[in-house]
Amino acid sequence: MILPIQREEFGVAITAADQPDLADIETWYQTGAGQFWLAELDGQTVGTIALKDIGEGALALRKMFVKPAARGSVGAAQALLDTALSHARDQGVRAVWLGTTDAFKAAHRFYEKNGFEVIGAATLPTAFPRMAVDTRFYRLAL
């Protein structure tokens, strides 16, 4: 579900091999305060979101993708983010960081509407799992 959104919808030059985390979700995301969620609609996966524990009370938000049919009024993206942030707060996390590409304009508006602040790459935590395609970065203090 993720690759077609990245490649076909947004033209991001990325492969499954560039994302080894997708082949081992349990090890990458389901440790410490991290977790991985799916959104389903009519029995079909329509969205994903992940939190990766990067230590020191911080998480990296990763793999937030929603199929076009589940965007907007369906509310899948908001439900995914609300679930992830509630989990982060329950785990005592102090900050959530994320990286995205300039191509995801609607995502930028979504994150900003939800309280994320744009930051410079130089302020990212050392343990932040930066992807080569990431060009825009955000932080949310909890």
C-alpha cells in the first residue's frame, strides 16, 4: 500500500529495498515505546502510521500513508495520528519528530494543523532515522 503512494502518486524515487523497516515491522517499530498501526475500511487496509522509539523520551513518526479514497472526510489520517499520539502520551514520550518530502504538501498542512512545528534538519536528534528523501522536518512537544 505504501509504495504506490510514494512512487505513483507523488513520484518519489524510492523502492522497497530503500525501506528495510517495512520487511521487519516488529523489530523496527514494536520495541520500547514504538508501535505500528493500520487503518481499515470495509476490510481493506487504507492507512498506516508508525512510531519508532529513538530514545531519551522521543519517538520518530514514520510511514504515515493513507490511500486517496480514505483521505479527507473519511478521517483515516486523523484517527491514525490521534491513536499514535495517545499511545505516545501514555508511554510518557516528551517529543515526536518526523521527516517528510517537499512533495507531500497536504501532509505538511495536516501536521501543522495538529501542532507540529517545522524545524531545521540540524536540530534533529542524533538517533533520528532520516530517510534520503526527507527534506522537511517537524517536531511536536507532548
